[in-house]
Amino acid sequence: MEDVRHEWAKMARAQRTTENGKRTTFAKGFTLVEIMIAVLLLAIAIAPMVNAFAPALLSTGGEEEMVVFTNQVRGTLNRVISLDFETLNSNKGDPVVLASLFGSPEEAAKETFPFRGENYTPTVAITDESEGAGGLLELTVTLDRVSLKTLKAEY
């Protein structure tokens, strides 16, 4: 076993002749052991950093979906709020047919959007919140786990 190590050590060194004919030896490159120790030290140093960032990387997918859906719901709610009170009052229901609410299937189709290979359409609910007196509607727009509500009054 000692002879094998001695042979590896000899192979790891090169010889060179100087101008006056004397031979000198010098180390050439890194040994396999040195490289393996360096890789081991890097692995020990990097492993805790990967573990520290892993939860953040895993949670960004769900957060992205939540942001996209919230923005779409907000846009749909703003579009519904901009309609006059009579149009909203005549389309009460849960859910509302978007084509009749917005006036045409083409206008309703503007609310459908693609996300990660699937198409999504928010649902709209319009309910009377005036307890029979009229003049106050609750507008709710929902998409998956996101739901936003507001009130619209006749004035």
C-alpha cells in the first residue's frame, strides 16, 4: 500500500533540468485528495444556504397566482362598479350571467384570461343589501380563493 502512494506522489511531480544540468522537482497541479477536500468544504458551506432559500422559492408560485387572481378580480370589480345602478339591479343573482351584465358575449369574454395554460373567468354575484327597501346592492367578484366585495347605492 505504501508503494502505491509513493508511486502516485512521484507521478504528481514533474522533473525539470536547469541550465547547469541539475534536476529539480516541483508540484504540478492539484492532487485528487486536495480536489475532493475542496469539493467537500464547498458542499458543507452551500448546503445550509440552499436550505435557507428553499421555502422562499417554493412559496413564490402560490403568491404569484394570488397576485394575478387578485388583480384580475379587482379589474372585473371595477368594470362592474362602472355600470349604472339599473343595469346591476336588473341582473341580480349569484352567479350573474356575464354576457347579459356586460351586454354581449364578446364583452363578457374580456373577463376570461389565461394563466399557466388554463383559462379562468371570475364569477360575479349581485345581491340586494337594502333589506327590501331598494337602492343598495352588494357586488361580489370571486376567482378561486380570491373574493372582493363592495356596495353600490342608487343616488
